[in-house]
Amino acid sequence: MNTEELFFELLRLSVGACKKSLAAAPTDEEWAKVYEMSKRQTLVGVCYAGVQMLPDEQRPPRKLLRQWALKADKIAELNRYASADSRRVSDRLRSDGFQCMVLKGQGNRAYYPEELRNCRVPGDIDIWVWPTTENAGQGGSGPIRRVIEYCQNVKPGRFIYYHDMDWPVLPTTVEVHYRPTWLYSPLRNRRLQRWLKHQHNVVEFEGYHIPTVQFNAIFQLLHLYKHIFEEGIGFRQLVDYYFVLQSLHREATPEDMAALRQCLSDFGLKGFAGDVMYIMRESFAMPDDSLLCPPDTHGGPCLLDEIIRCGNFGKYDTLYKWSEVTEESLEFRGVLYAWTRIKHNLRFLKNYPEEVLWEPVFRMYHYLWRRLRLWRWE
């Protein structure tokens, strides 16, 4: 059995999608390779949960098992810190007149089985913030401007992106979103932003608010889609989405599913969604009735190969290395980075042409949006 097959067998076992043993006992060398692959995909904790289920004769060698256990314990500790910080930043924002929900990250813990919640490697705290009804129109400013000005007053000098900004108020990195996400295509983005204005329903979880699972079925698919063109995605994000779909299957009504499939069409996501559903079926053994749409057997294998090769956030992408743009001139570095991004995205022109072709146009608009501070009118 090759490393990829063994990794996916262990991953399916870890998330509860198959029996609690492997087809055959791996060798010490095979276990070393699987461990390295779990690190590349940022799934050390989740895979360790699967290792713990194995019979003694199928477990890794003792030295590797100790190393794996230490990593898993550290991940559990980081989860406790990240959850506490999610509560702290949420309480602060609410006390200062804003509503908020934690996107992705610690919010995804709600969909994991309880025994796996501390196995997920935590990252930044992404939090969507908007003014309360009483606070919405103070001084005639729009909701996005209100959030940006508030964050700047607390922490001046932060770089303002189209959808978010860093807000270093806690040990854990916090990214404040005034838009949860966006699309490069103007038409698709207009539809998306209009839809997002009506998605403020929240669910209480561990002392902070998270979105509904119906929202996450679209939002986290969009998050995967955007990362294809930004850095890359890994199986950590796909495990998150696997558990989102599991929860959606339990909770959604037929009307919910019809509305979500309409969103796929409105936002130009049908092709990408089919590719992701292929991975859900092939890599996680997810049954067809739990999928958001039919799997695509043409684009799906290409996306799967990309994820395996590049690892989490594209850190192992050998074709294009963002960090190798090292020219001293800031302007020249920006040009080189933009060209590197275009070359990277051209790999996806056949499967996702709309976003690939609109990305350079959006990049120019984003530059003007920041330089002219157009957010003042939003």
C-alpha cells in the first residue's frame, strides 16, 4: 500500500467513516511517511485520534507514537487558548456595540465529534463584525466604515483589505471581517454580498457566536474556492467541510438544500462544488445523499492531486513559491508577486475560468479601493 492510500485509510478511520482498523499493519517506514503527510496536511491531531483506535499490532513504533502523542497534546492545549480568546474578543466587541460571529477556525469545533474537538489544529480567529441596530448609522457612516474606524481607533495603522484587517488585541492572531468573503467576478460578487447582508443569524457555542450550518455550507465552500487562487488548500480545511456536510445532512430541510443549490448557481460555484464533492466521496467515503451536489469525476481528480501535492495552504507547492519574491523595491516586488499569482492561477483556467480571468481586474480595483479609501462610503 502506498503512502497516500494508507494516509486516507487512517483519515477515514479518524473521522469515523470506516472500520477501526487498517487493511494491513504498516511497516515502520510506512508509518514515518504517513506521519510526515499528516504534518503536511496539518492533521497530526486528527490522525493521532485514529491511531489511538488501532489494535496494538497495527500501531506505529513506540518512538514515533510518543512524538505523535506530544504533538497531539500541544494541539489540545492550543485549542483551549484559542477558544478562550474567541470568547474574550467576542465579549469585547459586543460590549462596544457590535455583533459578531466566529468564522471557520474555532467555530468549526461545533461540527466535530466531541472526542475530536481538541484534535483540530487551531489557527487565527476570524470574526465577522457588524454594528448593532442602535449603533449602525452613527454619524451617517455605513456599517463597514463603522467597523473599520472602530478597529483603527483601538489599534491604529492596520492595513485595510477589501474584506478584513488584522487586529492584534490578543495573543492569538485576530482578523476582523467586515465582509466574510468575496468573489473576483463583479456580477458574482454583487450577488454574494447581497446574500451575505441577510446572513446574520447566529448559534451559541462555547460562549461565543458562530454561523448556522446552512451558512457554513456555502461560506466554507467559498473559503476553499478563494484559497485555491490565493495560496492553496489542504486536507485540514476539507476535514472541516466534511463535518459541516455531516451536520448539514442531519439538520437541513429539503427547502434548505434547494436554496443552497441555488446559491451554487448564483455564485458560479457549481463546478468547484462538484470537484469538492468528488473528494468527499473518494477520500472520506461520504455517501451521495450527504453531498451538496453530484460529484464531478473530471475536475475532482485534478483538485485532489493539487491538494496532495501542495499541502496545507500550498506550503509545499514546488511550482510557485510566493516567498521567493525577494527584490528590494517594494513596487517591483508587488509586480513580481502579481505576475507569480497570475501564473499560479492559470493552472485553473480550464476548470474555473471566470475567477481566473477576473482576478487581475479585481486586483487593480482593490488597489484603488485601498488607496482612495473607498470604504468610507460603505
